[in-house]
Amino acid sequence: MIELRHLQKKYENATPLEDVSTVINDGEVIAVIGPSGTGKSTLLRCINMLERPTSGQILLDGEDITAPKYDLSRARRRMGMVFQSFNLFGHLTVIENLMLAPMDILKKTKQEAYDTGIALLRRVGLAGRELQYPDQLSGGQKQRVAIARTLAMDPDVILLDEPTSALDPTMVGEVQAVIRDLSHSGKTMMIVTHEMNFARAISSRVMYMDQGGIYEDGTPGQIFDHPGRELTRRFVRRLKMLELVIDSRDFDFIGAGTQIDLYCLQNDISPREKNRIRLVFEELVQQILFREYDEPDIVVSAEYAPDEQAVRICADYAGRRFDPCDCGNDLSLKLIGSAAESLDYSYDVAAPKQNHVEIKLK
């Protein structure tokens, strides 16, 4: 079992890990997902002590491996790491790459290390490649050798840092197949990946990282089907967002229209959908909300889900309770109705902007 207690990692210009606390149980297969730059790879490198945390503790079966006098070689014998860039020794053959650490660290005999290496090459589909050099292999084959090299140490925990990100798309499947097979071995695994379908297929648990830590943690079904927090929902649905803040009666509506056009162009949103977004924005904000509030405090967001080709528009605004459907502006409501599949209104007195409107476009 690995326990993280208030883990923090600071660099001079960034703090990717603010305060991370979690427990990784034996046998779990954990997919670590999230936007770039949110500390996913840093988390793995800290667990393996390739990066020393700025503060906090990492306990491996109750032993604090961050303690100043702890023998890190003990922990590293139990944790294998697979990197993005393979890190094979170019001057050694494939089998020599696999034999080196078991002989040097585990003190296996040459024959024992050779037999284990050959068996592992068979396991990852590279039987007969043992005498080749890394530069004679494809990227996918190199990564499979790297995985076999990690397995040669028989670690309790395997950490994989975006193992397919450096590969040609045609080679991703072969590496994923090996990792998928490995996920059934009973070993504890953590894998950083941007491949959402792959993460869902192999994991027993998913960590979504954002805002300096583990933003949401749950089963694949919870994270991918029923995310409980907004940033997770946006990420797993690959939502493309546009946000417009209207905090003055001098708001530049012409400029906002240009922002909407650019947003639609960048995300390949059809002209028909673009016109509907502009129509709803103009009618809801200019013709309804601007007439109701002398000092507008409104945030309008549009989110586009490419997989579903669906657009949702939300408006959050501060002030007294006001349902746009009760505005009495029948023309604007009719125009919104021509573009919208639904319009839902809610009011939360405890929210910073108490009024919330959600519109799903047809």
C-alpha cells in the first residue's frame, strides 16, 4: 500500500502539486488523467522519488520513503517506472537491456536473468528480437522492451508515464495491448494517459488531476459517466468552452459577436449552430436581461461537445430572482425557442450569481 500525505512539489515558477493526500491500495490499476501541466507526471516521479517532494510524506507499506536517511534503493526495487521516451541503452542488445538491472541489483545469475528476459520478451510479443539493438526497433517495439525491462525486476508497483505519447498512432495499439494484459496481473499500477477510452478499459480507479491536486477520484463509471465536479465533466466530455463576462452597460456586443465567430471557427462548429449561438446570446442578454437589470453582472458560457455535436449555453447572473420565461417579451422568447431544445431556470440564494439559465440548442 502507498499512502500520500499532504504531498507538495514546488518549482521556481510553478507548483504542480499543492496538497495531495490519497491511498493507493495493493492491486489497484489507477488511470491518472487531466489537462497538460496539472502535475500528473510529477506525481509519478515523486512517488518513485525521482523528484523529491518539497514537503509531505510518501509511505510504502508504512515506511516513510521521504525520510532523510531512508535507503531509496529499497523502494525503487519495488517500484518500476516506464517512461515516455523508452530510456533504453542504445549500445546494448534487447536482452542485455533486460538482464542488466536484475544482475546488478537483484544479484541474479547471468543464466537466471537471461531466462527471465527471454520469457518476458515472449510475453510482450517480441520473441526472437533479443539480439537486436534498440535502433533496429520501431517505437512501439522499444516501448514494449521498456515494459519488459521493468517487469524483469518483478516490482510490486508499476508506474507508467504516458507510455504511448511518443509513438506513431499506428503503434499505440500494440503497446496498449501489452499494458491491458499487464493490468490483469494483480500488480499495483498507475498510468498517466491522455487516451480516455484506454483509461476506462484498463483501470479500476481514475484520478482526475487539476488545480494542484487530485480534483476528483472514483471508479471509471463515476468519472466518465457521472462526474461530480465541473472541471471533470468538461474534461471527460472534451468540452470546448467560451466564456463572456458582461459587467457593464457599455459591454462590447460587437466584439462579443466576433469572439463567438472565432470560437465556432476554431472548433469546427457549423454555421447553423453559430447562428443559433449568436441568436440566443443576443436575445437572452441584450433583449431580456439588459432590460431587467440596470447594473448587469452576467456570465454567459457556451460549451460544445464534439463527440455529440451538441451545444449548451448557460447564463449566470446576480440580483433579484428573475426567470427569463416571465419577462413578457414574447418575440425574444419565440426566437430563443426556435433555436433551443430546452430552457431551464433555477435560483440559488447561496450562489454568488443566484440566477442560472441553461439552454440546450436543437
